[in-house]
Amino acid sequence: MTNILPADTYVVINKTILSESDRRIITMLYQPIIGGIATNLYFTLCMDLDKNEFMSEEMSHHHLMTILGLSLDELKISREKLEAVGLLKTYFKEREEVNNYIYELFSPLSINEFFTHPVLNVVLYSVVGKKEYERVTNYFKIPKLNISDYEDITKSFSDVFNSSPSTVFENTLQNIKDINKLGININNKIDFDFLISSIPKETINEKTFNNDNRKLIEDLSYIYNLNVEEIKNIVLSSLNDRLMIDKTMLRKNARNYYLYQNNGKLPSVVYKNQPEYLRSPIGKDSNRAKMIYTFETTSPYNFLKSKNKGTKPTERDMKLIESLSIDLRLQPAVINVLIDYVLRIKDNKLVKSYVETIAGQWKRLNIETAEEAMNQAVKESKKINKTKTTYKKKEKELPEWFDQKIEKQEVTIEEENEMKDLLKDFK
């Protein structure tokens, strides 16, 4: 698919019925996850609908850029966030002059569906923290009333209405407007053939791993970073007398296992790689391109672990990179570049105050990709070197990717060997 252009047109299709309660759910539950810009885009698309709220007229993306004050890249990123959480579905048609898009709007999950969702619920907690999470859940709680002293006098339909002969009724209504929810789709594939083969046959049956259970297992393995062996043990401890998976028990066991393995802490995004939409195109074979690929395909946890020669990061270092992920919401690849940069110029020490100073600057500069972070690190290194007399000594300590001209050079045998040595921790 080609890049989106201001002249490209779009039409908004309403696939649901939005209530004021839905708007509150999106603002209070979805917005902390997708951000204010994506939330604003969703409500703007709602406003683009006609008075009947079925379908909008055809408009250009320049309209959205003007209304929201966003660039095309910011629009694309916000749109993909809406798609990721199941609020939007996008269709694309390429044409010679201008391309056409269709944006289908969907309802958010209900309050109960959201707070019982194996992924969204945990992500919300990780983003807002315990205090804010409790405040939000308390907001949506229904007060309990004691009605034990009351008598139920509610009438049934048959108590109020009588049946009488009528003409033959044939229901020919189609496409009646209804509430539709898209849900979220997680590309986290589990090798179920291997998983099932590793479990004793007498403990399961043909319905144990039905589609619903497989989907839940994939969601849980994603959010709790579980491998097949860990999943197997959790599944075995979640089977009931009918050899079926107790979903409530499965959620509880997966959560408890993660808490036990991580000193009572819930999962955070330090275990996630750079999202696809913020990655660089694959194809270049320069040293810089190889480093970008490494930064983008390695989670901050595993990147720091590789820097420690395979040793688990310390609790102090984990808290620091969790803060970068949760408090500052830096992207994984940006955190990796920051880790690599600081370790090299600070003699393999993650100096907390220095890391936070740079992280704050990069956040204010809205740096989201590995390449943007690397370019900014180059600028910072040049400022440092200008104030030092030991310029050449410092220059040798910098990573290979600090050479901005490296993409324009042919890769020599010496550079190839040097790069292999630089990347050996990530094999």
C-alpha cells in the first residue's frame, strides 16, 4: 500500500450505536492506552458522519489534517492505534489519481468486557498505575442495595399483553442498525500442536483447546510473556473435572505465575519490541541499518540482558527502564538506543539521573523511532566532544552507528568483522 496523501479521500461508515456511556468508556479506559490524539481522531470521525449517523460524505485527508492540526504520519499512527484496540477498521483502494479509504467505526467494549479482558485490562493498569486504576474502577462500580426486605412485583409480558389472531408476519428486515464491537487482534501465535502433544492425552479431550480457549491462551501468553512450557503447566493446573479449561482459573493462574516470577509486579511493556508501524523498511545492508534492525526487534529487557552478557538485569535497572516505558511512554527501540548510548559514554553504567535527563528531552522532541533516537544521540555526542579536549578518545568509545555517512559507504571486510563483533550479543 502506498503512503497516504492529503488528497486521498475517505468515507466514514458507522457500524454501531454510540451512547454517552461509550464515550465515557473511550475517554476513561481507552484514552490512557492509545493517547489523546488517537481518541480525538475517533471522535472527529464520528462528527464527520451525516445527520442520520450512517455514512459520511467523501472527504479528503487534508480535512483531517486541518481539523486536528496533525501531519499525515501522525494521522496514520493514530489511526493504527484505533485499529489495534478494535475501535476502527480500515479498507483501502488504490487508484491512479487519488486513493480511497473506508473507515468503519465500532463500539468500545462494555465496562465489564474491558475489565475482564486479558490484555486491555492489564495494559491499562500498567499505564496508569495502581492508584489511578483503582479510582477508575471505583467510578464504574455499581453501589449495592439491600433489597432483602422488598417483594419483587415485576409483571411479565404475558401478564400485561394478550395474544390475538393477526395477519401472517414475515420478517424481511435486514441490515438493521445494531451495536457492533470489533475487539482486538493479537498476532501472537502459539504452536498448539506442540503444546497439545506435550500434555498427557488422558488429561484433555477434543474440546479442551477450542477456539475460544486458544484465543484466551494466546492473549495471556502475549501479556504475560509466557513460553509453551509455562503455558502447559498453567493449563494443566486450570483443568476441571470435565477435562475442560476453566477460563477464570486460567486467567488467575497465569497472573499468579507472572507475579511469582516477577516479585509481585504486573507485566510492563519492557518485554515488547518496537511496533511494526514505527520500524524502518528492511532491505539496507549497511552497519547502521543492521543496528536499527537490532534496536527494533529486541525488547528493552532482552537488550539490557544481552549487554549484561546474558545475566538478568538488576532490580534497579529494571525499575529505570520500566519508568522509561510506563512514565515517559518511550517506544522500545528508543529505549534500546538510549541504553546503548549511555552505557558507552558512561563506562557501562546506567546513570539514572543522566538517563532520565536524556529521556525527558527525547520525549519532548517526540522521538519514536530508532533512527530518530540515533540521530539525536549523534547531535548530543557532538556537543559533548566540542567541550572536551579528549575528542578522539571519546570518539572511539561511541557506537559504530554514530557515523552519519556510513550508509553512503561500501561495507569493507574490516567493517563487516567489526559489525559482527558489535552484534554478537544479539545472536
